[in-house]
Amino acid sequence: MTTTRDHIVQAADTLFHEQGFEHTSFATIAEAVQISRGNFYYHFKSKDEILDAVIAARLERTRAMLAQWEADSATPQDCLYAFIEMLVRNQTSIMRHGCPVGTLCNELARLGHEAQEGANAILDLFREWLREQFVRMGHGKNADALAMHLLARSQGVATLALALRDRAFVLREVDQMRAWVASCAPAGATATAAAAPRRRALSSSSKGRK
């Protein structure tokens, strides 16, 4: 059952992504949830409290998503492909507002906000999970460097996607990232293809949504 507090956190999560934490007010969140100020303050006394709740919710969703990718994937390469394909699945949102994780981390760093460490924990979670996939592929001591390379490239693509609003650019980068992951696989290894036609279909279905 979704509670009023859950609705507040969900609305704030969306607004922090679309407008930024700094430019989202209590009043804006309360209006989005359509509750009175008194009811609002019953659940949260400050915007920082809401931010902490949003970060906790994002961490929980990310853990669940990573677990689902592992459950759905036959190989560590497939897990990495699932991570890369996230750029296509969320392409419309990314081109409008950027990556929700990266944009929040950057904003909190710029503000010198004490919640920056908590927000960075989501990036750390991705890093650790990606590192584990490369370990499973046999890369051992190089696994963390490979994980950071893939994470950094995905964040770079998201940043340029927001700036350029170029769908073809995103698809080209995704293809190159997939090819790089394939080149990292041990000799003779096979992976289930997260087929390009399926990705193209996903992209096509999002066209027209601005």
C-alpha cells in the first residue's frame, strides 16, 4: 500500500530530477502531491529530510534492478549489456533532464551539500556491481578499472545526450560500448545478444515523446 509519505518521496524524486534539488521548493512538492502544508510537515520537516528519503528510495530501486538484471542474464556479459541498454530504455528522459544519478551527484557536489556522500553511494553501487561482472569474466585485478571505464562512459553519454538531444548519437555510443564489452569477454565465451533490432524498436517507440 502506497502511503502519503511514499507519494511525497515519489513526487520529490521526479522533481529533483526534472528541476534540480536546489530549485524544487516545499510548495512545489506539496502541490504535486496535492496535500496541505500541515500534512506535508507531519511527514517531513525539511527539504533535506526529503532528499535523504529520495536517495534511500533510489538505492533500494537500484539494488532491485541490479538483482533483476542478474536473474534475467545468462552471463556476466549479458549483465553488462543490460547496464548499457539502460541508456536506450531511458533515452527520452535522459535527453530531457540528464541521468538522475549523475545530475543529482553533480548538483550536490556543486552545493557542497552534506548529502553528497549518500548520493554518491548509488554510483558506488553501480561500480561495485560492474566490477563483479568483470571479475566473473576473469579480469581479476583489472576489474575495477574496467568497471570505472564503463561507468564513466555511460555518464558521459548521458551528459552529451542532454546537451545534444541526438538519438542517433546515443545509439552509436551504445553499439560501441556493447562491442567493447564483447571484446573484454574471454576467448570462446558466448553471450545472449540483447539484439540491436529490439533496441531500435525501443528507441522508435519513444520517438515523438519530448
